[in-house]
Amino acid sequence: MPNKKAAIKDLKQTKKRTLRNSLVKRNIKEIIKKGTKAVAKGEKVDAIAKELQKAVDKAVKNNIIKANTGNRKKSRFASMVKKTASTPKAEAKK
């Protein structure tokens, strides 16, 4: 436990920030899971992709996640959507 007043205040601020940051990260993970389930069902994912981009970009802007991490999450989600979207079209042509 910290002894000085400034250290006590810093500990309180750190706890608040950690909670806020973890909520944002959790939200991003939930959006990705929602998108994965929608892709598995064959539903449209445009709105979910836009929601993910918005959440990730905000998190990057506020330094909650790093820029490359945000780009990686968006890219992997987009490639997953593209891969599943291209599969039915190829089967329909045959």
C-alpha cells in the first residue's frame, strides 16, 4: 500500500483507468464474437463491421490499445468476413 498522499491518489486513478480500459476492450471482443456468430449463420455483417471499426478506432485514439493491434483486429475481422462471403458465391457458380 502506498504511504504518500500522491501515491494513494495515483493508485485510485490507476484503478479507475484500468476498469474503463477493460470495459472498452471487452466491448471490442464482444463485437468480434457477435460478428463471428453472424458470419456462421450467414447473416449480413456490414453494420457489425462498421461498429467494430468505430470501437477500435476510438480505443486507438484514446491509447487504450496500440495502433497496430487495432489494425490487426480490423484486418482479421475483414478477412474472416471476406473468406466466408466468397465461399457461397463460388459454390453457386458451379
